[in-house]
Amino acid sequence: MLRTHTCGELRLDHINQEVTLAGWVQRVRNKGGLIWVDLRDRYGLTQLIFEEESSEKELLEKAAILGREFVVQATGMVVERTSKNDKIPTGSIEIKVTALEVLNAAKVPPFIIEDETDGGDELRMKYRYLDLRRNVVREKLQLRHKMMQETRKYMDAQNFIEVETPVLIKSTPEGARDFVVPSRTNPGEFYALPQSPQTFKQLLMVSGFDRYFQIVKCFRDEDLRADRQPEFTQIDCEMAFVDQEDILSTFEGLTKHLFSTVKGVELEEVQRMTFADAMRLYGNDKPDLRFDMKFVELNPIAKGKGFGIFDDAELVVGICAKGAAEYTRKQLDALTDWVKRPQIGAKGMVYAKYNADGTIKSTVDKFYTAGDLRAWAEAFNAEPGDLMLILSGEANKVRKQLSELRLKMGEDLGLRDRNVFKPLWVMDFPLLEWDEETNRFHAMHHPFTSPKKVDIPLLDVNPGAVRANAYDLVINGVEIGGGSIRIHDRATQQLMFKHLGFSDEEAQKQFGFLMEAFEYGAPPHGGIAFGFDRLCAIFGGSDSIRDYIAFPKNNSGRDVMIDSPSSIADEQLTELSIQLAVKK
Amino acid sequence: MLRTHTCGELRLDHINQEVTLAGWVQRVRNKGGLIWVDLRDRYGLTQLIFEEESSEKELLEKAAILGREFVVQATGMVVERTSKNDKIPTGSIEIKVTALEVLNAAKVPPFIIEDETDGGDELRMKYRYLDLRRNVVREKLQLRHKMMQETRKYMDAQNFIEVETPVLIKSTPEGARDFVVPSRTNPGEFYALPQSPQTFKQLLMVSGFDRYFQIVKCFRDEDLRADRQPEFTQIDCEMAFVDQEDILSTFEGLTKHLFSTVKGVELEEVQRMTFADAMRLYGNDKPDLRFDMKFVELNPIAKGKGFGIFDDAELVVGICAKGAAEYTRKQLDALTDWVKRPQIGAKGMVYAKYNADGTIKSTVDKFYTAGDLRAWAEAFNAEPGDLMLILSGEANKVRKQLSELRLKMGEDLGLRDRNVFKPLWVMDFPLLEWDEETNRFHAMHHPFTSPKKVDIPLLDVNPGAVRANAYDLVINGVEIGGGSIRIHDRATQQLMFKHLGFSDEEAQKQFGFLMEAFEYGAPPHGGIAFGFDRLCAIFGGSDSIRDYIAFPKNNSGRDVMIDSPSSIADEQLTELSIQLAVKK
């Protein structure tokens, strides 16, 4: 090693030892005959000192020309500092340097490499290797490392086998777009990159692997919304001979294990809620349970009092913001404008303040008596000091709008604490959802999800009402994982493909191998996949996944650091038997 | 769970407990009023018993129609067997079944699902999910699982950070062919799949990650020789502030850890050998050290005695096969024919038997006296009973031929025991090797390998003589890993590209980001990558990697199970702005 110690480990115990450190120059302070250098590596920061009286002249000259981010090796004696720095673990000592070697010089970096940086997003993406030098960024990837190791420890202890499934697979247009890979040796044919290892993990269950997991890259060629990446990582799992309850308890166990070992947080039991309740009470299939503020439906008491907007609405529904009665008129107007923005789309908002003096003041006093409003307050369980916010309209739309408003109020009132974690199982999802664009039903999760047995008769008469054995893990309003009990027999799988609009031929061409596998003794099975990038971001207290990925792509799917994608040589195209349909 | 216990865990202790098992029907023996069923899962085999006297009639009828590979759930009492089977851990008990449910029927499988199968290669590939049911196959993947977990445990304990590098990167035609991925959002441009994460792991060193590892899929679009796969897995590692010795000791540590924890084998210190010695003594840069049989060069004593073939040869070199003097004339003729096959390419072979009576009998007695032959025997350190085998010709060629012969003799004499492990570091590889086809030097490892400092002056005058700071880990004649100390400054990297025939522009276009990174404070660093599939095969005692991959491709790069690669829809091609250059 080019060092005897790292820059993070020297303490008073080491005084009078000769040590050699290697690292990056973080800062140089030059007082003429006295030079201090802060030397940095992944493990910490140690102060080097060069003194005129004790050092040779050349050494001082060498130190004087050190620039930021130079890579150096320094040998010297550990001495006690006269003025200690209690902000860093090595702050009691410094190194009186007797030999210095510059291992590599550095140009002035394009942005400041400290926790607070002056670099903009694009610049930091282009020089990602420099951005990764900043402690705050590197620590996010160290968190990710820890999450991976602890995930595997738990899964291994639970008898899961880690199996690598193939990356070069077959294109199946159902779902999102595939990335494809032209085959040179099979001209005109293509591999596809997996959107998930779904069919392979099901085949492993058919193989009797019993419990499978993998932390695996998956790929989706989608138009990138903010905070989506074309390649992302999943914790992918499958179990045989289980029912839903077994999967929930196994992965509740994983979640608790990760919180306990990585964050030192002991979670309580994970709450559970049906999809129907989540939509009714929070207008959202991934409710943020860090705060209550449940929806209260007001149809019986708000309708029929002559207020036309409510009278015409399918649903009148509101939330009660605790202690927000003191919102000013200006704040309330701003809130009304906020819900009327096109992104939210409400036509307006009614509010009622439950004042400290017990009176209730609403924007619709014209239509409602004090007694009416008191009935509202009772419905909301409101107390003096609370603010009731009410939207109305078509049920599905108004729930979505109120969900946004609820989240905003939670944010404004400081109820969405990044250090509080409220995981939730959302269950009993619909099997199918109607797609306006293609004018047919799509699988809400994927075509391999099993319908609830009692609902199968509904498939022909009311497909939208069929519930699936499907569940999502939600933490703080973010969908972290989702899974289901799968179909494990050919007949049901064929029925499912039929309802999704596959011809028998299409189903056979794309998934014939899976349906055939089901005929050779497939056990009941189910599983789950966690979005690992997002799980890491939640643990790190971030909204964005990008910083939790070592080398992310930008919103156009480009890696601006290596400049990819890029053109390839004509010979490569020829070998692959493809041509460009565009001019280069 | 659909079971209370697995099929591998019940013992005499469980007698009189009611249990529920689930699994596959391995075998049914029907004696009329008495039916035995062997039920199998990943954990073992348990015998079920159905008796006329104690079971209801319907139960017996249900059991009677069970076929091989049916999936069933059985509930019953654990009872002691009258005739125990000490070949399986559950052999002391059986289950007196009181309830049976068929969870799934099974068609008769296309081959026998037992350790010995009647299925041919192609059939087992097509029904890989059934082949994986066989214990001997599944155990190979369980070994792989164990290897992965232990690798990570060791690396984590050594402070390595696991970082996932991107899969969608940039095509760099140097090296093998890339698989490429057309970008939909950047028409005419392509991503490439990584042949290795080489440049990214070097950037992580520039970022100060200090120690990186990853178990990662890599991709090479090569014409598949036997036992190559287009996608394969590497244990990929890199360390900063190290010299070669640090890397060798760290990964010797990993190797020992794996042998100890996975195989219970405590390795001795890993031997070391220079590339030059490996070629001189074994004719091979990956010598199998499970047996000695070193090359002995005979030029001084074999030439100049009138035997023209030796006189004209650049090198006369042989091996001594201990105790093989009793080979018959027929065996020796067969051996001579073997070395003369085109795959080996020797012109002929000279041998000399050191008989038990002390006489030496050779095929060239005409030219050599008894004294001459005794001098040969001395050079070989031969004893009575040994057989000396000698080839001659152009040095490089004859070494290669003799290496093949040495391996064959080792095999024939039973010296290549699969339960003996002899790891070896081969060091000081040449930096460059001459490529006859392109008529220029290529990087022997890759363009990022650093030359030995003392040899840099040779770059201009004798490039082939420049040694690299490169090393391979070889186990039992198989290359398991390879790595090097890297170049970490722009000037040397540019010099290297120049010697590899890159124009400045090409070098900049492909690797500009890396060379630029070297200007911002790159630490000295180096690393290694292990071929994980092959490492697993060595641990499992196999020559073939295919069984250690869950879903391998065949020799034409096809996945015959899912039938991939395959054609894709015209709309997909259009969206990707490409056209086929072949008719579909």
C-alpha cells in the first residue's frame, strides 16, 4: 500500500508514530514559513503541517505549489495539535511531514468539491467522477452498498437462492417499450433487455427453486419523466407454496431488517389497506401515512341546501387541516389558485374555518346555516383552530385533486418528516384497468397476476370489478414494491391473455414457453419486486433517485460524461444486418 | 404457507406430529391396498404412505392416479418406518396421509428428472426449467449462490464498496465486438453493452472510492467457441493507492476465503511464476500445477549428434512421464499420432524409455549412444520406469505442442484430480502482442494496463519486450482472473494509444473522458476481474460453465427455451429509426 493509515483513522493514541498517508489535497493554508494542508480520502480528513524550522527547504517549496485535488503521499510524525478541531474525528492530531511525493497533479476542478458546491446539474453530470468525490454524494452510494449487503444477508438467511437471470432475452411488446439488441449471428433477429425477470423467476418456481431472489438491472425504453432512468435496479423475489400472507410477512421482515440495520429505526407493524379504501380515504393508491388528514365525504350533509356546485357534483369530499384556521385570506386564495392550476384541475375550493372562539366561517355561508356547518365540523371531527378544505366534482377526479391538496397541506404544515417512516401494504388491486387510448383493458400489474378466485365469474360480465391477488408496499407516499400471487395453470393464463386482447397465436408466440411450463407441474407461487433505487432514496431522505445511482443518465437518456449513445461504425451496422433509417 | 415442513426436515423426533408437506411426486409404488409416494422438493425427499385399512377409499383413489411430477399437498401423521432407508436423511420416517390435494397435474416430462437422465443436450436446454429440477443441476446453482454470498462477505469485510456501473454504455471497437442497442430518442445513435466495467471502475478510483467491487454481467458478441457465452459474469474489483503486491495478497485472500467457506479446503500460499517461466517450463501461460512434468530443454545435449531433425530445430524440449515406461508400443504409436493431429501439429515425437533394468531404449538409438541417452535421463531427472517424450521445432510452436502433450499425459496418468486445487499467479505478462492479422501490436490485456517503468524506454525500440504490471490467477490450468496496475496519467495513456495505432482523434473520441479524468487528480490504482462462471465450474469440478448458468444460451447464442433472438415488429424498427438489411 502507498499508505500506512487512511486519512480517517489517526487519533491521540498514534502520537509519535511515523505514518504515511495518501489522498487528495482539500485545502492549503500558506503562512509563509508555515503551511497546512488538509488531506482527504474516502475515510476522512487529516491535517498535514510543514514548518520552516524543522522541514528542509525543498519540502516547503514542494508543499507551497500544491493545488486543490492534487494527489499526494506524505510521510511524517503524528503530533498533538495545539488548537484542536473537534468537528472532525482526526482533529486532535496533525502530521509533521518529513517527506512528500506528488503522485499526480490536478487541474483546477470545474466546481468546488465540498458538501456545498457551486456546480450546476449539467456540469456535475459531465464530471460525475468529480461530483462523486464529494462526501455527501459518495455517502449516498455507501448507503446503497449497505442496503445491498443487508438485503442479501436477510434473503440468504431466509433460504432464498440468488439466481442471475439472462439479460439478453426476447421482446414482448406488452407493457413498456423494450430496448432491443440486434443479433449478428441471427440476421434480422433481436434480443431484448428485460423490463423485469418476471417469466424467468416464475420458471425457477416451476423448477422447484422454492425461494429465489436477485438484485438486478432492468430496462425500459420510455420517454423519461423526471426521475426515471432507462436502466434501474430491482430487488426481485419469488416464493413457491405460499399464499399472499406469507409474502407480506416475509417482505415486511425484509423492510424491518433494512430499517433496523441501516437506519437504526425499529418499525412497528406495517399497516394494511385495500386499494378501495386507499382511494376512498386518500384518493391515492399510495397514501402518505405520516399524517392523518383522511378524506371525509359530505354528500348527505352538503347536498340539497341550494349550493348548485355541490348539488351537481357526484362527490363532495374534504380534508381537515389541524390548526390551520389561522391561514390568512391571502394564503387561502393562493391555495385556491393552486388547486385550480391545470396540473391539479379543480374548478374551485370551498373552505370553512373553525375559529378559536367556536364560530365557523365558510366561503359558502350564503347557503349553509351555522348548524349545517357544525354538522360538517362533526363529520370532520374538527376542533376550534382547524381548517376544512372541500372539493367537489366527478368522484375519481375530485379524489385525485384532493389527494394532491392533502399532500400539499401535509408539506405546508410540516407533517411530512423525512425521518419518520410509515410503510403500508395496499392490497386487493383491480386485476384490469381500462385504457382510454387503446380502448381495451390492460393488466394493472402484469398479465401473470392471478385474479381472486371469488371474482373470476366477474371476468366476463364486469372485468373492471375483478380484484387481483396483488399488493404494493408504500412508504411515505412512495411506491417501493409491488407483487402478486401468480397464475400457475395454463387454462387461467390463457383466459387472462384472452381478456387482454391477445390472439391465441400471439399468446403462444410470446409466452408459449411459460404456458407449456405450467403443464409440467407448476406449484402455486407469488412474489414481489422492490424498486431499489427508490428504496435507497427513501432511506437517504431524498426525493430524487439520481444521486443514488453511480453513473445516471440525464432526462434524455444520455450519459453526458462518456457521451453515449453515439454513432457506430458502418462496418458494425453491416455486420448486424441493419441500416439507419436516418442520415447521420 | 401451503406446508408446515419441507420434504427434507422430518426425523424420528417428529413422530406423532401432524404435518403438511407440498412438493413434486418423484415416484409412486402401488401395491393395491398400499401406495407409497416419494414427495420431492428443493430440501429433500419424504415418503408418503396411503393404506387401505386406515385411509378412506377416495384418498386411495386420489393417490392411485398421481403421476410423475404432479404437484401435491399432503397432510398426515409422521410415523416410524418399519424398513428404514439410511440413504436419505428422512429415511427413518414416513407420512401416513389423511388428506391429499393435487395442486397441479403434470404431463409426462420429456426426460427423466433424476440425477441420471435420458435427456439429450438440446432437449434439456429447451426444457431447462425441468432440467433445473434435477438435484445435480440445482446444486450447481446453489453452489453459485454460496460463492456469491461469500465473495460479498469477504469484499465487504475488506472495505470494498459494491457499485453498480451502467449497462447502457458506449461502443468502443477495440477488443471484442460489442452488442449494441439502438436509441429511440437519439435516432442513428447506439448504446453498447459493456464487455467489462473497466473505464467506470477506473473513474470510481478517480472519485476516491478507494475500493470497488461488483459481481456483474458482461457481454461479448463473439463467435461462440465451445463453452463461451455471449453474457457472462465477472467479479470485478479495483483498488487505489496500491501496488501489485497489495492486489495479489487481497485476492489471494478472497480465493482462500472461498475455498475455505465453500469447499472446506484450506489452500496453501498461492505460487507465483513469471509469464516467461510459465512459457519456458510449461509452454503455457496458464500451467496446470497439479502435477510437475516440467519442460526440459535439450539443445546442448541433443543437437550435433547427426540427428538432422533435432539439429535443424530451434528447440528440442521434452517432458518426463513418471512411471510410464511400461507404455506399450501401441500406446506410444497412438500418442505419436495424437501429437501429429492438425489440432496439435507436431511433425513427430521422439521417446526414450528408462527401463526397470536401467537400460534406456529410444526411437533414435541410431544417432545416440547409451551415454548420450543417460545424459538425457540426467537432464530429465529420470529414474528407471520413466518415459521421456521429446518434441522439436520452432520454439514457440513446439512449446505449445508439448504443453498439450503434457496435459494429455497428466490426464492419462490420473494426475489431474478434480479435488486437488493448485492456484498460481502468473506475472509480468508482455504489454503488447503482435497480431498477424492486423499486422500491428495489440494490448495483451487492455489499453489501460501500465508498462513496467524500467521497460518504458523499450516501447519505441522493442515494443514486444515491454513487460506489463499484469497478472493472472490460474487454478488447475484454467485462467480464473486477470488484472493489472493501470495507467493513471494522461501522457502515458496517450503514449499507449499511439502504440496501439489509435489516432489522437480516435483516442479522444472513445476515451477522451477517461484521459480528461486523469488530469483532475487520479490516484495510482489497479484491479482484477474474475470469471465467475468459470470459478464456479472449477469449484464444482466441471469443465463446462454452462451448467453453472441458470438459463444459458446454446453455441449459436440462442436461448432455445424462450426462442430468442426473434423477429420484432415493424413498428419497433420504425420507432428505432433502423431498417433490416435482410429479408425477414
